[in-house]
Amino acid sequence: MHEYIGKIPLLAVDAIIYNEKGIVLIKRKNPPFEDKWALPGGFLEYGETVEDAVIREVEEETGLNIKVEGLLGVYSKPNRDPRGHIVSIVFVCREIGGKLNASSDAKDVRRFEIDSIPELAFDHNEIIGDFIKSY
């Protein structure tokens, strides 16, 4: 057996959906960080591109249709998620349709102005800080 079996990081995607009204955040329905606000996102499914995964996850969690505009960054600190080593690819996205509505793993969804973003789950405050510096 290969020595890395069981020790391979998981791959996730997250979306920064920003417009003049603010950044879209979800309130998590499930642990870890249940009831904390976070960027919409989730795990890549086998056979799926990361771009398709972020589009799917955003629609499932927020009801919004998005277009991927660019890559913000890759976040890979081994301790960024209490469930294990999870690497997240974060995309900057533009809303192109749908209706803001919490579903799937989200208890709530809303837009927050940049200066009123709450304490977020995972390393999402750091990610938004990187977004503010970059855009």
C-alpha cells in the first residue's frame, strides 16, 4: 500500500461574489462552524472541473447563477479546516442570474457590505482581506 493513502488533502472551492451591494455570504447549517458565516463553496466532485464545482456549489447554497471572472488564490494551510487538510481554490465571480435564497448547506444567505463583514468560518476573513487588497 502506498504510504500516502488516507493522507491526501481534499480539494474544495469557494466563491467571492461581489457587487456594489456587497459580498454574498452563507450561514452554515452543518458543522464545523455551524451558524457561522462563510463564503459559499464546497467540495469538488470526481470528474468535475473546479470552475464547474464553484458554479454548482454557489447555485446549491445561494440560488444564484454566476460567471467565474478569475482566480483569487489557492489556500492550503494544513490547519485551515478542523476536518483535515483541505485545500481551497477561491474564485472571484459575478452574479448573472438566479435569486438569492438559502438552500442546501446554508441556513441563511445575504450580502454584507465590505465594512460590516462578521467574523467568518475557516480562514474566510483572510481570503476576503486578500480580495480587498487585490481588487
